[in-house]
Amino acid sequence: MAWSLNGSKPIYLQLVEEIRRRVITGDYLPGSHVPSVRDLAGEAAVNPNTMQRALTELEREGLLENQRTNGRTVTEDTEMIAQQKRNMAETEIRECLERMQKLGISAEEMISMIQKIEQSEQKPNEQ
Amino acid sequence: MEAILQCNNLGKNYGSLHAVDGISFQVAPGRIIGLLGPNGSGKTTLIKMINGLLRPTSGEVLIDGKRPGVETKKIISYLPDCGYLDSDMNFKSSVALFKDFYADFDDKKAYDMLSRLNVDPAARFKTLSKGNKEKVQLILTMSRQSKLYVLDEPIAGVDPATRDYILQTIIANYNPQASVIISTHLIADVEKVLDDVVFLKNGQIVLYNSADEVRSKNGKSVDEVFREVFACSAN
């Protein structure tokens, strides 16, 4: 799995977001073991201390749990995960709205465009 | 815990040229530090003083609390910029040499790392490509259980896949009791692996901070900040 990291922003913040994303999408299932700091750092090609900082941050939030000698697991609190999913979606939508507004496209226009696009993508399945 | 490297007003001058101009800093265990600066900024002079190849003209450098000498050379693993391996040797014979010379050398680890590459341990170094020579030198350096690894331009002049391999090896060998100093020009490639960065200019430290701090303060990558700090006018 590729980690696309932007050198212009603190790396540890980007690592936090990517791991959060993996929990939200179910790549890391609730209650499952998260790979070790070393393995994750190798996969992301980042400094292990930076990865550790990201994991500690997610522990602080409660999204990950530190089982001491048993490594880290994803929380089983599915309500928290659902809430994080909503937060992430909301952030993306707000950013998109802002970009559309800069183009001069209103929220209503955007909603009708979204519906058109969604319908045109469904058509091939209806045949 | 004691700093692995400590420089106190460290200086090296050649007449009126202050190659290293009274620098003070320390490196804690478990850190990967980038030593960054243009050619002639004092990086190599500093590295040579750390390794006891040059003597300071002022101040001191301490490795694990000791001045450079036999005891510090035991705990420093140095990968110089230029190739230092005899071109008639091969991996087998250099592993034997390292094992004989260094008490902390792990030959099993060296062979294990080599097995993942397409390099024949019996092939003489003069027959290896530049990329493979770099990888072999790195393997020998990282197979020691040292407290300080000093890598001078470990990824220069090699293809991107080889650079990735070298950086992966450095990450995989991370040890919270040891530290790594990487001196390089290829900042964009290396910066994600660095904890902290030191910018050296005219023998002085102009910046010493964590890489993420540099990013958040400037909204730019370490590479971009470097280009600004060391910009030369083309006009």
C-alpha cells in the first residue's frame, strides 16, 4: 500500500490522517492488530520516531489502543469510528464547496451536478 | 541518557579559513539527523573530526562522552563518501575482514541483507556496478551494532530504486539506543527519514530543528527551506 506524503506539511500529521483513513475504510478492522511501528515506518518509508508520534496521537484520541506487550489494536468503539468517518467526509465536502465557490458554482448547482453525474454512472448497470 | 554526540564550541581552522567555526550541538540516542549544507560548508570536516581523522583546533567533540580515539572508533560505524573498499576484495572477504576488525560486526545479518540483492558474494568489487557497490558498503556499515552511524552521501549517484532500498535499510536498522547522521545533498529523497535537520553554512550551524517543526513553521518541505536559505543569485 502506497503512502503518498507531502513534504511541505508535518509528516506525523499526514501519517495520523492516513491511519485514520485506514480505520474508517475498514482496512484496519475494529479490534484488529495494527502492524508494529517498525513495519509501518518501513512501509511508509518514514522515520520510526515520526510513525511512533502518529500512533501515540491516535492512542490519545482513543482510535487506537496500546496493549503494551501485545502491540496496538484498533478500538472496538464503532460509534467513534462512524463519527470520525462523518468528520472526515464533512471536511472533504467543505473543502470541495469552497473550491466550487471560487469557480463561481453555487451549492445548489453543485448538488444538481452531483445527481446528474451519479445517474450517468449508474446507467450502464441498468441495461 | 547521555548524548551520543556532543560538540562544544568545536572549531577547525586552516590559517584564516574557519572550516568549522565554533559549533555546539548534541545528538540524543535514537535519532536520525540530516547534516545538510552546500559544498564547503564544513560537513566533511565535522565528520572527520567526529571520526578522529582530524583534530579540532578549538573546542571539543565527544562521542558517548569520550574524545575521539580507539574507544570511540569501536562504537562509530562510518560510511565515507568515497569508496574505501579494495576493488580486488569481494563481499565474503570483506565480511571476514570486518568480523576480524570489529567486535560488534554481525556477519549473519550482513549475509541476510545481501541475500535480498542480486549480488554474488564471491564477485570482486571491481566487477560491481556503482549502485551495487553502494549497497554493499551500506550493508557492511549497517551490520555493525554501533552507537553512531555516520553516513556521508549514502545515496549519491544511484538510481531511485537503489535510493529507496538504501533508505529502507536505514529505517529497518533503526535502534533507539543508536543514532544516525546522514550528510547529503539529496534532501528531498532523504527528508522523510530524518528526525532532525542541521543546516551548516560557512562552518556554522544556521538551523537545528526537528524536520516536522521546520515544515510546520515554514509551510514548506525541508528541501524547499534549504533552497531559500542557501539561494545563490544567478544574476
